[in-house]
Amino acid sequence: MDEGSTARIGLSVYPLHRTKTLHLVRHGEGVHNEAIRRKDPKQYFDAQLTPLGWKQVENLRNQIEKSGLSKKIQLVVTSPLMRTMQTAMGVFGSGDCSTIENQNRPPFIAVELCRELLGVKLHEKRRSVSEYQSLFPTIDFSLVESDEDILWKPDIRETKDEILVRGQQFFNWLWSRKEEHIAIVTHFIFLFENLKAFTSNHHCHPLVTTETCAKFNNCELRSLIIVDKSLRGSFYSSTTNNPKEVSQKLHLPSQVYEKYAQKGTDAVKKN
């Protein structure tokens, strides 16, 4: 292989501890998705999952259990809307949204930054936190600042630029977390716009862009790696690298031999 081959195929290396694995999930089918498919103009406040949506949740849950992915997830982040929280608890939780038991499951936290495009459409308006807390007792709502939904406006639709700013804030917040494998249950437009911005800003290969930005189906999971190139996470250290001090102490085979030879000599003297 000639000197420039590696550069041409686009390979690169990066320290593992400066990366995180994100498992992105679009919620299962909601009643508003079903209405759109049937060309029903009716608006559904804080749309819930349909029977098909619950079946999609069951299928994804079985898939991640079978693959072993469920054991790797250290945190589940969900948009605080009914259909996303139902999906999050159904896929990654105990399976029963109303139970307070969540043994051997990761913590769940609701974050408004990963909500869908805000405003006008009624299915994007959330209920009060106090109502949600009784429905989802194992989800942490401490980061939701207001009990009532003050972000949704009946006559103002969020712009594309605004959802990108919100998305950047969300991914920066994710990077501040200590967890390395994080599941995020969110919405189609939020995923599409922000992933498209990521790939265009970093000049990804067209095939990577297509793979990353393809439309998410309901309850589809897609795993991606994010990399800290700005060193915002420079305070994190590797948990897998062999420490420098250890490698220096036992650098040469002769040093290893001398160490254990001396132990043998000491044992003979004692006897």
C-alpha cells in the first residue's frame, strides 16, 4: 500500500474516551401518524401510541434484548411527550409505564431540548409535568423547567434555524454526561434536521450522509458515534488504556525476570 492510500480511503483514528455511542430512536406510531396516513385532518393533543405503535415497541424491545444492546445502555433520554415516553419505557424500561419498579434498567430523564418542531400543531403540545409524573413515575423530570408547556405557541411555528440551535444545545448537554452509551427517544424532524447539519458541516462522504440522514421509520433505532474534536471533554480519561506508569515499570522482559527472581531469592533466605 502506497503512502497516500490511507488518506484516500478516509481512515482516521481517535481516542476512545473522546467518543460516545448514541442509540437514536424515533417514537413508535402515534395516532397523529395514523391520521396523516388516512388523510384525516383532525389534530390530536399530545398524540399517544396506536396499537401498531405498541407492537413496534414490542418488536424493538425484543430486538435489543436479543442483540445484547439493552445491557450496554447506561442512560435513556426522552422527549417529554406521551408517545416518546411510552416508547422509551416500553423499549428500554420495565415494559410497564406505570410501575415504579425498574430493576436492572438504566435511569430515564426527560429533556425538552429534543422535542419535535414546536408550535401550531396540537400533537406537539405536551401535558403538564405533574400529570406525566403520575403516568411515568420512573422518569426524572427535574430538567423540565415549567410544569405547563410554555415552549409551544398556538400561532408561532419554530423555524429550522431555531431547531438546529436547540439541537446543538442538546448534543452539547449529552457530551457533558459521563455515560458512554446513551439511548435517545425523540422525533423525526428533530433527528432529520440535526443529523443533516452534522453531516454537511463535517463534509461526510455521500454514502455516510445517506446512511445517517435517511428517514427514520417509526420505532427505528440507529446507532451513531459522536466525537469530541474540540476537547470539551478533555477532563475525561480513558478507562481502557494501559496506564503509562505501569508500562514504564515493566517495560523490558529482563525487568520482569529480575522482579520475580528477587522474590524467589527472598523466599529462600526466609527458609
